[in-house]
Amino acid sequence: MKQKQSRSQGSRYYPKRYDFDEKSRNAILDEGLVCHVGFVLDGQPFMIPTGYCRLDNTLYLHGSVGSHFFMQLAKGVPVCVSVTHVDGLVLARSVFHHSMNYRSVVVFGRSRLVESKEERWLAAEKFTEHVIPGRWNEARKPTESDMKKTMFIAVPIEEASVKFRDGGVVDEPEDMELPVWAGVLPLKLQALEPEADETGRRDVEIPEYVRGYAR
Ligand SMILES: Cc1cc2nc3c(=O)[nH]c(=O)nc-3n(C[C@H](O)[C@H](O)[C@H](O)COP(=O)(O)OP(=O)(O)OC[C@H]3O[C@@H](n4cnc5c(N)ncnc54)[C@H](O)[C@@H]3O)c2cc1C
């Protein structure tokens, strides 16, 4: 992975928490559902949350052709995309040492409008399967009209950094005997009981890929 002092390196206050390994980067990206896309328009920074998927070294975003955000990205602009998983709350004995366990990725690249029919279809399928594997084969595929209303943006990953925190509480020695509960409260994204839509047919079973959904 290409690394540049100016973007993915910076000061790196906790160097041990950084990782530039492509496998770690991809694992975090592939687990995520939402990214935040940052770009600058006329000197004004914007940060927009949206869905995404990864295919090899490229992130794909999709949105309405009428979206102001997507119209800007279609011009081909420098972007910064981040994805974060919060794995736990680290509750120290002192407020100062409270923290979070997390895994996050920051990607730098330049947006590109996806124009070829083939790549647009690939992005549509990959996007759907990224969100919920198994859905592409069951749901109705997009029509020409659906596709006309949809813009696909590619962000080739030029540089990326991974940062994480794991492990337990770090407290000052003099605080260890305080009568304060300390520890980690693990957090995770969890699917709950599916809620069927009752406006159409009611005789369709909940598919296994919905019942067993986990990221
Ligand atoms: C859930 C969560 C909570 C956090 N809470 C705090 C907080 O309360 N206070 C705080 O100071 N920091 C917090 N951080 C860390 C924060 O994201 C930055 O990493 C930190 O503030 C800046 O670190 P730095 O000086 O080492 O990096 P900088 O020198 O500012 O950044 C240099 C480069 O490092 C990379 N980078 C920086 N941060 C990240 C990251 N998180 N993931 C991937 N790449 C990164 C980017 O490529 C960036 O361009 C939190 C992170 C997460 C994910």
C-alpha cells in the first residue's frame, strides 16, 4: 500500500495503534455497513454518511442521480473515507483514562464516476451482497429504469491507514484501590428478530440468510 507522509501518516500519537496491513484494512472495510465520505467544496468541508462496498482495491458508493453529494463526487474529487467499529467502552477508575476499543480505517483516493454498464452491474451486485449476502439472488434485479436513476462512484484506494485499540483498562497506580468498578463493556452490532412486511404476500418464509444475519 502506498503511504504518504502528508496523509495517512501524520503525527501518529500512538504509533502502536496503527497498522498499514492490507488484510486488516480489508477486514474492517468488509465488516462495515456505513462509511463517512469527506470532501471539500468551495472551501467548505462536507462529511456524508453512506453505504459502500469494497471490491479488491476499490470502494464503491451508490446514490440517486439527483443527489447533490453524488453529483460532486461524479466530477472526480479528492475524498477521504472512514469506517469505524466500536468494540467496547473502556471504563477506567478515573474519567481521564476512559477510552473505547475500536477498529477504524481512513482511506484516501479520488472519486470516479462509474460509466461502463458492466462495472455498474458489478457494483450493484457487490453492494447488495456486501450489505446482506444472499439477497442479490432472491430480490428482483434492477431494471434499466432503476439503473438510470442510480449513480455509482468508485474510490480507488490510493492510501489507507488502520487504527485500533483493544485490551483493558489502563489506570494510574494510585487509583487502583478506589471503590470504582472498572472494566470493559464489549459492544457489537447485532441483528434482532426480523419484522416481516405485511403489505404484500404473507406466505414467503424468512430466508436463512436473514434469520442468521451477523456481521
Ligand atoms: C471510536 C473512536 C473514538 C476515538 N476517540 C478519541 C478521543 O476521544 N480523543 C482522541 O484524541 N482520539 C480519539 N480517537 C482517535 C482518533 O480517531 C485519532 O486517531 C486521533 O485523535 C489522532 O491521532 P494521531 O495524532 O495519531 O493522528 P493524526 O496525525 O491526526 O492523523 C494522521 C493520519 O493517521 C490516520 N489516522 C488517524 N486516526 C485514525 C483512525 N482513527 N483510524 C485510521 N486512521 C487514522 C489518518 O490517515 C490520518 O491522516 C478515537 C477513534 C475512534 C475510532
